[in-house]
Amino acid sequence: MAITPISGTLGRSTNYTNNPLGLTNFENEWLTAADNQGITISGSTTSTFNNTGTADLSLLNYSTNPDLNLSNLKFDVTGQAGNDTFGNISGIGVADSYDGWWNSATKVRAEINYNPNNGESQVLTFTWGPNQSVQSALIDLSLFAPKSGEKHGDEVGFLQAFKDGQEVDITATRVGGGLASSIDNSGIGVKFTADDATNYDYKFQISNADFDELRFTARPYANPTGTVPIVNGIITDSSDYLVQKIDYTGTVDQPVIEFSDPQYTVLEDGTAVMAVTVVRSGGLEGPASATINLTDGTAVAPDDYDSTPITVNFADGETTQVITIPVVNDGIAEPTETVNLSLVNPSPGAVIGTQSSAVLNIVDPPTLQFSNPQYVVNEDGTPILAVTVVRSGDTSGPVSATVNLSNGTATTPDDYNNTPITVNFAAGETSQVVTVPIVDDTLVEPLPPETVNLALVNPTGGAIIGTQDTAVLNILDNDVPPPAKPLVFVAALDPTAGEPSLPEGTGTFQFARTGGDINQALTIQYSITGTATAGTDYTPLTGTVTIAAGQSVSDPVILTPLDDASNEPAETVTVKILEDLPYQVGSADTATVKILDNDPLMGTPTNASRVLRYNAAGAFVGSHNTITEAVTAAVANDIIVPQAGFYVEPNTVFIDKALTIRGANAGVSPGTSTVPQSVVSTAPNIPVFTILPGANNVTIEGMTIQLGGDNSNGIRLQGASENLVIRQNVFNGQGPFNGGVIFLDSGGTGGSVSVIDNLIRDVSTNPGSTTSGLQAFRQDTIRVTDNVIANLTGPGIAADAIINPDSVITNNKVTNAGEQGIQLAGGNATIENNEIADTNLSQGIDRAGIRLRDSGFGAVLLGDVNVRSNLITNSYNGVAVRSGTNVPATLAVNFNNLIGNTNAALYHDGTGTLDATNNWWDDPTGPVVGGTGRNAIAGPSANLVTFDPFATTPF
């Protein structure tokens, strides 16, 4: 709410001069002042007050009757009808009086008059503007006479107060002299009786009130003499007075206009998944408006949407407006695109709230395409890599498409049946395996394998065809010797497993080969990542599998979940084939099994607050309004679940005990979820989360963490912590000027941390900053896998002084980093299967996609370091060893693809021989030692690099 103080004054405490200057001052200090302060002044009477029926004598909507026009305002008091007005040199009243009113030349007609003949009174009303509330007012009356001056009785007035049209009680206190007893507060409203016979001046104070309207009326004489003149049967006089001045103070509750959420989603055909909604809070009286400006995120106007600003109007009392954003249904398959929305230009009196911006996600309509550009089938019809059509975008309804088949090097009908195949998807289905009829002939056909061209056409149900609209099916002849080097693949035959007692049971991977000498056994190496932990969540896998002689597929690799008795989201185990000499890795090189949990959260009430808290057994124990409150109230091993929404914490959330903080997207890889997020931020320039030393077994997962600028880490560890897990979080906002989005430093006392499947892509950086994705310093063991890190000014991943040789930095994607993609500074780790691109393009000579050096924390040298199976492209150097770095015999750089790096594929300025055999150097002739270029080995120690044998084709 935006409540601000107001104060003002109407009128003056002295008389106006009876001349044109007095008229101008009267207009400025009553009518113009009221208009400027948002106050409406109206004088009215009932239709029976005058026999002529005159009513609704509004002061601000001037009558067309010359009697009432401001231009005819005169302070003459001759009693002439033509001079009647709504003012006098002594203040403001109501125009005219009742017929038969005492017509003395000295009698003021334009007062607040009481008609004793029918018991009615004129009403002078002051109404404050929408959302305004008055708490105190000093009322100054004039020409309010007691019997000693009025002759016929003490004049009496009455004041009523109203709030939102309902009468409210007020209490008045006499000020400036006079009798306190002249004020009667006994009922609703205030009755006041004249007691000053000197100047007929009367003041009283209203305090501790809450109103937006005052109505002044007159009442019958008090203590009447009974001698009031009667002319032609009409009593000609009674109570009358003027309001000379009003001083008031109060507040205005400004309307606050903002977006309801930070994220919205709409299908490209305009159907809202989560509609853009603008809400109004604070003051709800009167209309209010603002403008939505639309600018390009990843969507581009006018191709993807109409960027014309949209005016949002709220009528009196309205609190919600659903906004339709004009989206262009371009029929092109594309990833989710974004439009940036910002609220600007609030109407007068309104303000824009803290949720002043939002992002609209435009999701494609149902998109059908092949899962891969290449498929493989044996001539007997057994699939090696089955033809698969996948659906993305909207999956809510049934759709279909047709696979057309045409000759590549295979011909129909001799090699295959080319009848078109219809592929149907029911609602919710996202994948269909297609069986292509193959003719198993007895002909010996030459290598390479015969091919069938596949084309996906004729979508139905509102679907479109994606970019992978064609594919090639390779038919492996079973009548010829296999090629010399097999092509290997992996698939998840059973991609869903469950902890014990769940029906899903175990999961299954299977590795396959095609080509090569099938009579020879083949051992395949693979990396293991994912959010599940080996030994805790599942029985560890070996990292190698052997396909027996004579077999095209391995025995199933069984993934056996373990019962950890802990509630957790669905976790994943991902295997990816490592490059090795005996085989070539095919396009299907990765597979994932999801492990479902058997320990549900229990007992959640329907009326809980936003942040839910459960004990270690999963039983509900309470709810809170903020994450800070929940952490403060928690005991060790509690599970804190911030539901979808926006959490602005008052300070850094300090974690001093074993806890799990689980956002709405836990269990889902960042960037793939369309559900609303749990978004947390705090004050600028401080960390959002800080794990205190000694707080072990802490997990932060599934959150969207908004950073707040310099010194604002998303998650900060300053001390040792065992089993700290940071996974499946999204980080955005303004990154720290010099530091990590995630900063983990044990301070030299060890600890173990896992940073898994996080998205650090949309963090803003400042020119001249060194903003890193992850800094992991002085840890015993690290596990850094499956993260996406991009668009930073510092390193993507910086690890320093890592002790345990079992530490891994695996399967991460790092792009557009101002410094190195991955740096290991001292210690031990396996760095494998990472994809690194566009790093260090303007940095120092020894910077690289992967950079190796000794520790910055003293005498920690490189130890067991294995850099293998990484793809490093378009960086300054592919791999670099810093000047003076000790290169032990246990450091190796093997089986990497080093492609398109501008200065050198490898830069060596350390001491010692470097094993860099079996890499692809971006040239089939291998590397060039000395000089610069994409296949160069550069640096003062280039001659200490062992590079032969080398790969003659990319892995």
C-alpha cells in the first residue's frame, strides 16, 4: 500500500474585502483551492425548502441562472434577489434562502439556513477525493450568533461526517475560547450552539477521526424568545451561519498497480496457459490506469507479437484485469520465446508496484518432428536406433502426422515398403516409435549402409512440423562384414524407476553397437551424472559395460533404487558415453532414468500459508509467510517448501542447520518446466542464501533465485559444510560485481558440495565486472554436473584447492564466458563430457575453455586430473596450462574435440610433460607445434606436449 499524508486549507480566518479583489481571493481560497485539493463543495436543499422547489445548488457546477453564476458574485447585502450568492465577506454558505426569509437589508441570505416553517435545513457539503481520508480538522464558523446578538435565540448548527457514504461518529472540542459545553458530542455527529456575542466567531477541533465527507446543516434556535417575526403566516428567521475556514490533515491511499506474477505463459495461437494479469491494491476508489510496454526478449516484434503499448483501465473498485497480448501464430517450430512486459505511466494519484515487470513465455503449438536426423535398423527389421517422432509444445490434445518414405540409396520395393505411415499421438503423449517395413534380402550390398529418406508431413489437430522434418534411416546389411570400427549408442529401456515399494521397480539402460567386428567383445566407458546420488539413492554403476562377442547389445544395465527414507523430488541418473579408441560414439550418446520417491509429504492442510514446513519424516508441522520465518522456526532435517510465488525476504536467509528448501520446480530440469516458479529475492547487494559454517546436509532445490547486484551471491557458503546440495535452481537478476553467482568456500577446513542441473544463463552483469557462475574453493569433494552457465563476465566454473580425486566436473554446458569456461586451480578432479564455447575471446594469453593452474590458496598443486571427452569450441585457447604450473604425470588431456579455438587448441606454459594424446585437433593431419591457430599447440612449453597418437576425425 502507498499511503501518503495530505493536508490543506479552505477559506481564511479574516473577512474578505467588499471589492473585486475580495471576489478574486474568495474564488482562489474556496473554489480553486478545493479543486486543486480534490475536494468537491456542494450546497443543496430539498425540493420543499423553497415553495418554488429550487434544489441541488452546486457550487462547482455553476447554474445557468444568472442569480447563481460566479460572475454575478457580489458581497452586497441589500437583500435583493439578484445579489443572492453562495458567499459573503465572512465565508461560504448555500445560495439563496427560503421564501419569506427576513428581508432586512443587513441580513445575509447566502448562509446555511434553517427553515422553521417546515423543519428543513440547507446543507453545505465538503467531499474529499477518491482514496482520501481526513483524520483531523479545525472548523472556523462566522456569523454564528447567540441570543444576545441574534435577539430571537441562540443559533444552532449540526455537523455530520461520512466515510465511503456511511455516517461515522466524530468528536469535537471547542478551541479559541468559548464554552466547552457549547459542543454536544452525545450522538452521531456534532451539535454546536453559539455563545460568542462579540464577533460571532466560533471554532472547534475534530481529532482522531476517519472521514471523507462533512455536511453542515442548521438547527432550530436554542433558548428561543418566542418573538420571531411572522409575516403573512411565515416565520421569517432562525439559525443561520457561514463556514469561514477549514484546516485539515489526513492521508491518501494511492492505488498500486503491478503484475500478479513475474512469469506468464501463452500458446502461440493465443490460448492462455497462465494469463497476463495486472492487479490493483491500495486505494480502490475511483478509476485508475497504467500502460504495459512490450519489448523483445527472445521473441521479436512484429514477427512474433504486436508491441503496441496496452492501456490497462480499472474502474472504481476493480482489482484485477486480464490482459490479452497479441501473439503472431507464425507456424514455425521454435523454442519457447519471451516478451518483456513493463508497467509505466500510472494515472494521476496511482503508483506502479514492485512487480513492475514480467516475462511472457510464448509456447509453440503442438510441434512434431523426428527425434534425430539419423536412425539405424538391421536388415531383418530389428531396430538399433528406432525411428521416433516426438511432440513438443502443447500436448493437451490428439494430433497426428504422416511419415513419407522415399529412396536414398535403398530402393522400393526391393529394400523397403514405401507406403506412408500415419503417426498418431493421444493427449499427453510425447513420443511414438515408427516401424518401417524392411525387406530382408540375401544380397550382399556394399558399404556404406543403404538409406531411406524420411519426411514428416500433413500435421493434424493444430500441430505444426518442426525443424527436424526429415531424417535418414540407415539399413545395416546382414549379409556383409561389419565396418572396422563400431558405432555405439545408449538408450533407457525402462526410463522410470521407483524406490522400494513403488511399482516402477528398477530402471534399465542398454548399450548397443552397429558395425565393427561383432565377433569381438566391446567395452564401452560412460560418465554418470544426474541429481540422484550413487550409494544413497541407487546402487552405484560401474562406468563401463561390455557387449559380449557375437552380441549387438549389452546385457541390461540395471539401475536399482535404494530406500533412503527421505522425502525428495524425482531424481535422475544420466549416463553419457565417453569417447574411446575402440568405437565411435553415435548421436544417441546419452540416456536418463528417473527415480520416483516413496516417501510422500503428508498432512498438508488446505488453509496453510505460502511456505510449508515438514519434519524429516515428511509430516506437516506448520506454515509461514516467508522463507526466513520458516528457516527460523525449523529444526534440523526439516523440509521447507515455498509454494509458487514471489518471496521478497527482508534480509539474507541464513541457514544454520540441516535443512531442505524445495521450490516448485524441484525434480524438473531448469528451463523445461512451465509451472509457476518459487521466486526468492532479498535486499540489494547482499546474498540471498548464506549457509553458515558447520551446517551440514543442506539442500536448496527447485528455486528461482533473483540476485540483487554487487556482493549479492545467490547462494553463499563461507565455512565447511558436508553434503551441501544445490540443484535444479534458476538464477537471474543482477549478478555480483566481483564474485560467483554460487560462492562456496570452506575457508580451508574441507567439506563436500554438489552443484547439479542449475541454470545460470539470465544473470545481468555490469561492464568491467568479473561475475562467475560457480566458485568452489578449498573443498574436500565437489560434484559439479549437468549445469547450464552462460553470458557472464568471469569464469563459468572456478574450482580451487579440491582435495578428493573422486571430485567431478561433468556434463556441464558453458558458453559466452568472459574468462575461462572451467578452471581447476590446484587439487584433483575429473573434467569430462563438458561442452564449452565462446569463452576468453578477449582475455590473457593463457586463458582457455578449460584452464589448469596451481592453487591461489597456497601450496596446493595439481594432482590427479583427467580432462577427457570435452567439446571446446570458439574459445581463445581450447585447453591451457598457466605459467609456472606444475604438471604431474597424473594429469592427462585425452579424447577431447578441440575445434575452432582462435589462438591455439592447447597452450602449455607449465613445467613437465603433458599427456595430450588421442584428441581431435580440428585437422586430420593433427596439431602444429608452435605458432597460433585452431590446430596449434602453443606456449613456452609446447615441445613438452605428447600428442601422438591423435584422432583423424572428430569424436
